[in-house]
Amino acid sequence: MAAKSKKKPSKKKSAPAKPKAAKSIKSAKAARAAGTDPKRVAAILAKLDEAYPNATCELKHENAFQLLIATILSAQCTDVRVNQVTETLFKKYPDAKAFVYATPSELEQEIRPTGFFRNKTKSVMGASKSILEKFGGQVPRTMEEILTLPGVARKTGNVVLGTAYGIASGVVVDTHVLRLSNRLDLTRNEDPEKVEQDLMKIIPQEKWIQFSHQLIWHGRRVCHARKPKCIECNMESLCYARDKTV
Ligand code: SF4
């Protein structure tokens, strides 16, 4: 019996399994950020609730259609600038039909201050036409349908469904959410759609809408891209970002 048991270790030595296992553990760790421990995530959510209990979308709008147009215009532009433009725009074009019958060259000049005005004019007019012809003049209420509108991707869909209809279809991943999710180690991805998938796995669905607003507010007010104001941040004790300033 003793002789038999001595032979066994030599068989194990030849097994090639170890390097593969080590590799798969490493890639699993990279796929899921260390900061996604449920207790830590809950603590971050509590801190965000404490700091921004009333965070909401800062694009002025009176209905889902106006929010859709404002969100299209907000690409690569500040909400303040978009609000200045839409204040007069929505008086002249109150609904989808009005935008469909707009004169493209006139509309281009009206939305010019928001940048990328030629593409935005095409998106605004194309989305309005689709809403009028396919959805009876109403912005659709599902992500699947809203993504059929020209110039509308998941970020815009999430803004409109979440803010205008209260439908938690996903997490809005704009430049602030992207930056802060990485700084807070809630994701290790850089692609917005992958970041959204990561966040949807660790944030309870009933918090998706508010969480997006809160991170955007925190990014605008405290956790700036350059020189975040960490000394003013109530999540400082939970944060180990490499570019922390305290
Ligand atoms: S501690 Fe600094 S880097 Fe971390 S979330 Fe707060 S402001 Fe951002």
C-alpha cells in the first residue's frame, strides 16, 4: 500500500492543468472589478443618496418628445447650451410634425450653437419623421422601438425612457458615468455599452435611473475629469482611484 501511494504524486506532476487555471482566474478578475463587492456597492449608493437625493435630468423639457430632441442635441455639448437653444426651438417647433416640416437649412442654423449641427439636424428630423409615421406622434416606450429612431443609441434611449417615462431600461453611460464608474472601480471597461452591462449587473434595477443622475451630478460638481475635488467628496473613504487628489 505504501509503495502505491508514493507513485501517485509523479502522475500529478505531469498534469498540465495548472497554467490554464491560473490564466482563467486572472481573466475572471479582470472582467469583474474588485470594487463590485455588494457591500461596497451598497455603501456607494447610500453615499450618492445622501449627497444627491434629488438628482434629476438637467435638460429642460415638458414631455418625452422634447427630452428626446434635447438629448440628441446634447451630444458633445453642455446641457446649459442645449437649454438656451431649446428655449426658443420648442416654441417654434412644438411637436414631431413641426420638425418634420422644418426647412433643414433654417433648422441647421437654429441648432448650430450645439455643434455638429448638420448631423444633429438629420437626426432630429429623421427621428421626428419616424415618430410621426410609425408611432403616431408619440415617443415609443421600449428600448427596442426607440433604437429604431435615426440618431438614437442606448444612451439617449435610457435618458428618455428613464426620465420621461420612469422605465428602467438600463443605465445612462455618458462621459461622467464612464469616468466615475472606472474611478470607483465598478467596472474595468472603457466601452460605454460594456460599462452599462457591468453596472446593470451590480446596481439594483430600481436604482438604475437615479444612480445615472447621481453619478452625472457628482461628475459635474465634484469628481471633475481634471482635478477631482476629493476633499469635498463623501465617497472619499470608499475610493482608491489612482488620480485621487487627497
Ligand atoms: S474621492 Fe475623488 S476621485 Fe474618488 S469619487 Fe470622490 S472626487 Fe472622485
